[in-house]
Amino acid sequence: MLHKKDSIRGDLEDDVFASTDLSIAMPKYKFPPGEQVARHAYQVVRDELMLDGNSRQNLATFCQTWVEPEVDDLMTVSLDKNMIDKDEYPQTAELEARCVHMLADLWNSPQAANTMGTSTTGSSEAAMLGGMALLWKWRERRRAEGKPTDRPNLVTGPVQICWHKFARYWDIELREIPMQGDRLIMNAEEVLARVDENTIGVVPTLGVTFTCQYEPVADVAAALDRLQEDTGLDVPIHVDGASGGFIAPFVEPDLLWDFRLPRVKSINASGHKFGLAPLGVGWAVWRDAAELPEDLIFHVNYLGGDMAVFALNFSRPGGQIVAQYYNFLRLGRAGYRKIHEAGYETARYLADEISRMGPFDVVYDGRGGIPALTWKLKEGIDHGFTLFDLADRLRTRGWQVPAYTLPADREDLAVQRILVRHDFSRDLASLLLDDYRRAIGILRKHAPRESLTEEEAGGFHH
């Protein structure tokens, strides 16, 4: 027995990579028959994650890739909190409610202290909740008028895929305004050409994913106001503020896009994008409680009272909401403004430098949208390479700078884009520019015999 104990002790003292467990490949698609030592299983998983890209160098994502150490600690403390269990975790539920009303105040709701809103797993779920409320309200109006409700439509500019999902899942005709020439976002004229009595709403985007520009919410609202005066047709607006909803209030407080426009009935935003929270939190807020149909609300017991719940998901973690509330307290308006202004400065610096490199025309330079930039290759010139070749070359240095073609009707135009997030400093930007110049030099010297396709160069999806 003593001999066996010593043998076991020797195995436990083995170097992790000299262990019997790691002398063979772990099962990957079938359940393993037995247990593994915790540190061995950990090392296997950790090593596989090493093959992922470095998130800090992922300039495609809108999502946060850096948080303060205090957020890490709060996430750990909240790891076991289920956001759906309001009665079991009443204080976390209280923090969620506070965030809703703070956002309603930030977005100038006339009933900020009493309006309805909810946290979600992200802005896509929040967008779908906003769309559902538009659909239910439209049905109410149509039924009250004795009219059919079988042909709803939704008018948008070039939108993120969540709106395509919403339209398909709820059987709604999506009237997505195509890009045309140099017009790469919606405008009021294109909206008016598509709305009718079956339109449940119009969705302008504050930070279009393809080009990062703000769509003109105030112009669209004014055009719909005139339409109602002329025809009686009352078409509401839901603003997809996935990115801009956490930027414009701090950097451009005078920009009219929010509840100051009476036609704006609801707003969605992504807390884990420019709200600076960890991945997994979005927000939907309604102008006032009357804009959220009662039929969509479920009621749960909360501290012996009643709490209204509106969500597509059920169990989900509470840590992201806790972290969001921490950010609100930690940064305030001044802190968010400083962070986003620094992002804009870096984006404009990059846009100016990239435009000086020669091959590129800047499509969006960080002015009139979110902290980002978009560019294309100059037309009418044989550069010897494409943006897809350039994106692939930059990956050799770890940079993920997406190249992609635009949606209808500009599928002919390929662009490249950089998102400037909280963690992308001016120093990192200068290092990226050095790698850009090197990559262009190599591609000019060794032009590819056959350029990469969009699918081969990373398969970037919005």
C-alpha cells in the first residue's frame, strides 16, 4: 500500500506536459470515458484557445476586448447570479432597473423615471424586442380600424443581420433601402418611397455596420411628420443605437436622434460595445410605458411585489449587468466622453494617414458616425493586389482588419474597415500603420499571381 501511494504521489508531481494524460490526443468529438486531472484538462483547453486570434488586434469587432481589473472581480463575484431570478437576486435586479432609468435619462425620455426597458444578451435581442413592440402596436391600430394585419413591413437602411432574422422569424416584409452610388445609408426620400399603411415602423441605424456612419434620424422623423400631416399615416421610429447610443449622448449631445424626437418610440443599444461592458449585455428602452404592449409583458414576483419582464431569453448571467452599472458609476458622463473622444482622435489620425499612403480613398473618416474608418482602393488603377490580399497579409502580424463587399446595390464595391475601441491606443495605431506600409510594399514587390477571394480572406461577417 505504501508503494502504491508513492507511485500516485510521483504521478501528481509530474510536469504537466510529461503526464500520461497529455501523451495522447484528447477526444474531441466523443465524450471521454474517464476523468482527467484538472490541471491537465485546463492546459489542453488553454492551449487550444492559444490558436484563436488576439482579440486586442481584432479591428473588425465592435465588442469590448478590455476591461478594468475591478470589472473582472465583479464578474467573478456575480458568476453564480441568474438574471432571470429577480426574487433570488433582488439587488442585481435593482441594478438592472437603475441602468434602464439611467439610459432613459441619457436618451432624454420624457418619462425617464417611469418608462419601460430591459437588459438583454446584446443589441440583437434588444432590436428584436423593439421590433416586436412595433409589430404588436401596429396590429392593435389595424384591428381598431377593422383592417387586416397579415402584410406587415419594416423599412430600414442597410442593416445588421439581426433585422433580417427578425423579419424572417416574425414573417415581416423587410424593405431594406439598397445603397446607390455614393449614398451608402438611408435618407428621408428613400424612406418615404417605401412606407405605407402596412409599415410597422422605420429603423434608422446610429452607426451602420458597413460604413460606420450615422443615419439621419431627425431628417427621417421630420419627413414622417410631414407625411402624417398630409395623409394621416402615423409611422413610428425605432432607433438601432447598437453603437451610437452609447457615444452620441456624450460626444454630440446636441445631435437629435433620441426621445427628444416624439416619433422615436424605442431605442436599442449594446452595452458590450461602446457601453464598455463585458460581452453579453444589451439594452432596450421605450419612450414611455404606453409604447410597450401589455401583451408582451410577463409578470414575476419580486420582493413580494410584481416585476414586469420582457425578454426572448430566460436564464442568463447577471455579471454583465453588474459590470455595466459599475461603468456608469465609475465613468459618468465625463468619463465616457473622454474615452470616446480619444477614440475619435485615433480614428481620424488613422484616416488621415491611410489616405496619404496612395492606393486608398477614404469612404468614412471618423466624422459623422462612430469612432471608426472605412476605405476602398482607388478606382481605375491596377494596384496589383486587392483589399482581400492586404487583409490576409496583415494577419501574418496578427492584425484582423476586415475587407468585405457592400450589400445591395453596391456588391461591386469592396471596402476595409477599422473599429477604434477603448483599448486601441494611438501607439497601437502607429504600429498598425507601420505594418500596413510593410504589407503594401511586399504586395507591390511580390504581386499575387491570383488574388484571394472574399471567402478566402477571412470570411468576415457582420
